Amino acid sequence: MQRIAPVIQAVVEPVVVGLGYEYVGAEFGQAENGTTLRVYIDTPKGVEVDDCASVSRQLSAALDVDDVIATAYLLEVSSPGVDRPLFTESQFAAQVGEMVKVRTTGSHNGRRNYKGVLVNVADGEATFEIDGLEYSFPIEDVEQANLIAKF
């Protein structure tokens, strides 16, 4: 799954925010059940199933009206969960010191997949410490990023 295109975000984000939820981000692409638009929402008190259902109904109607996705897809609305996805620079910055798993859109330093401690976020770049080495790359080059849950 990849981050959504700006044209899709322009429909999704205002609906989520208008309903009183925090728009965490969204992904679109091939998932276990087929092509899927996955939208993450949150509130200070957490997210319940009824919240997801309410947002899903409104988003479905808005996406049908604006018709910004040309193919058939499944719509999923969920909480970010313990392996919270990271989409924006501010979301990355809030997780400095945490273990994060990242896949980039292209090769950086000869690799696409990283798992390490997020040590710094500045000027649109994220820096990770992995096996005693630091790796930095632009956040805009991130295809997918998630916290690694601590248990």
C-alpha cells in the first residue's frame, strides 16, 4: 500500500476533519482483500467501531460524488492502532526515540527497508540509527512507515 494521491486526500481529509476526527493519513493499493483505500482516524479518547462506521458512510458518499478513484476498491476506516502509521513530518517528529519500520519509494543508501530508532527529524528529513549507523532520507520519499509496538 502507498500513500494516497493528493486528489484523493483533498476529498478524504475534509470529510474526516468535518466529522470531528483527527485525520492521521490514508493508504491506497493492493491489500489482502484486493484494492483498498485505508483511512486512519483518531480522537483523544480513541476510536470505536461506531466511529469507523460513521466516517466510512460519509466518506463513501463523498468519494462516490467526486469519483476520484477510477477502479473498484474497498474502503476501510480504522484507528491507527499500536503500530501507528506515520505520514507527516510532525507525526515523525512526535516519535523521535521510538523504533520505526520504514519502506522508501526508491533506493536510499542501497536499500528500501529500514528498521531502527528514529533519532532526528528536521527540514523534511528523518534520521534513523540502525546497527550503530545513521541513515537519513526525505520524508517525502517514504512509501510506508509504522511504529514498532513495545510490549
